[in-house]
Amino acid sequence: MAWSLTHAKLHTLLRQRSLLPDHSRILIAVSGGQDSLCLARLLADMQSKWQWSLAIVHCDHRWREDSAANAAHVVKLADTWQVPAHVEVAPVPLTSEAAARAWRYETFAQVARTEEYSYVVTGHTASDRAETALYNLIRGTGMEGISALPWERLLDPLTPPIALVRPLLAFTRQETAQFCQQRQLPIWEDSSNSDLSFRRNRIRQELLPYLRQHFNPQVERALCQTAEVTAADVAYLEAQTAQIFSQAVVEAIATDGSKGWEINRGLLQTAPLSLQRRLARRVLQRALPHPPNFQQIEKLVRLLTAPNGSRTDTFPGGYVAQVCGRIIRLGSLETMP
């Protein structure tokens, strides 16, 4: 195996960030596309240096006629590289990006837990990170959305924990394509990547080229830098929110057995608005059936300075929030005085 500049770049990055320690058991998510093939080949080449135990997992979403052939292609490559492969097939055809992603990551966690792998790695690149930041900015998801696709996150918190790692975030899609070409890796062309009904494809093929031509030739780099800076800010704010949450929020059980929360608004009234919103969102995430939107968060925040007895209208799931002196009670409408 010829050691290339790409190998050296990844080797140095893994050392600097301590992403995949020596002797780790690593499950590589491989779709068959250029990014995942580049990652799998790099890790397989570097395996002896790091003493890793590697395996491949491929998810068949059943949304293309050639999905079974795609899976067989990945298995053949894994056999050639002498890396164990696990193919998981969706129980029903998955037609939406959200449903496919949810099933895919749940599957990664299950296979890693069953086979005792501590790390799951994906082939997300700097290009993916830029597209995700732009997509989430358009959707209005705030700092969390802009900082999406971090280098690592917890995939399964059970003991021992399983981490999701993205080692290629310093590489562009052009770099992974060049590596695959140099190594003559047989890329499986996914026809769904050209389907503009998927919003991410439209961002990749239409919006980013337009921004590159008319606004900033280095727009992908600029978006990635923004995501990296924002991720550090989000981590700090989340740590501060966790600290104030432990002091100001108490889970309460109503007389009918339903769950509720009591928020000490006296402790929060002097807190920065950013922390107030983050705490409100954290409480509502525990109460509501779906992630809260901006309007729902603002309703709860406004109660921090509202007169005694003020209450919100009903949140999804039948919850209301009401000011009771220095406390805001969040609970089911039936249990409110």
C-alpha cells in the first residue's frame, strides 16, 4: 500500500483530535459511494499502524431497484479487503430522507452494540457539512443547525457508550473523488443523488454552485468554518444551560400521576436571554411529543416576567404553563388550578 498525502492528512488529524484511539473496534458505514469508499479504504490501509479491529455495515433502504445489487457490491469489496461486513435491510421501503436517516442510525447503534464496536464512523465530508449548515440555516434551526455534523457525538449512551465519528470533515468531496480515482475504487453510483425532489440534492447541484459563482468562490470553506466556530459556542452554552437547569427546574408528579415541571423563574429572570431560551427548549423537549418550535419556546420565556396567574394556551400533548408566584408550573391542563 502506497502511503499518500491523503493517508498522512487523516493520520495527523486522528492524532490531533484523538478521534479513533489505538486498538479501537470500529464499524464503518459504507454506502458504496465515493466518500464512504474513500474512508473505508483509508482506515483499512491504516489498520496495522493503529491496531484497529474494523468491520463494515451497509444499510439497504429498499428505495431503489438496484439496492440489493448495491449491497452485494459492498460485500464483495469488504471480502476483497478482508474486512467483515454486515448488511441490514429495512423492514419496509423507506421513502423519506428523515425516515431513512432515523432507521440508518438506529441500525448502526444496534449492530455496534451487538458486535461490540465502540465507534461507528461515517464518510461525511466538509462538503456535507457546508450543505447541512446552509440547509439548516434556511430552515431557521438556529446555532444547533448551523453547527450540525460535529466531528463526534454520542450515538448510544448505554454502557459502554458508542460514539459516532466523522473523520473526513477536513476533506472535500473533490478530495475523496480524487483518492478513489487514484486507487481505482469501484464507486457505486446512487441514482437518487440526482433526484432534485430531495432538497439536499438541490442545494448541492443548484444553490451552492450559484453562491460559488456569484457570491463567494470559497463558500463551502466559509460555511464549514462557521459551523466549526458555532459548534464551540453551542457546547459552551449547553454546558451553562445544564448547570442552570439543575438549579432551576424540578420534575413534579401531579396528583393524577401525570408528569410536570416546576421552573424557578426567580433564578432565571436575570439570566441572559440565550440561556432562558435554551432552558425553555430543554424543558419543552421533555414535555412535548415533538421538538418545540421558536413560538412555543417564546411563550414559555415570556412567563418569566409575566404577572402572577398568567398562563399559556395549550401546548401539543395537552400541557400548559402557568405562573404561580416565583414558580412556573408546566403540566397537563387538567391538573392546573
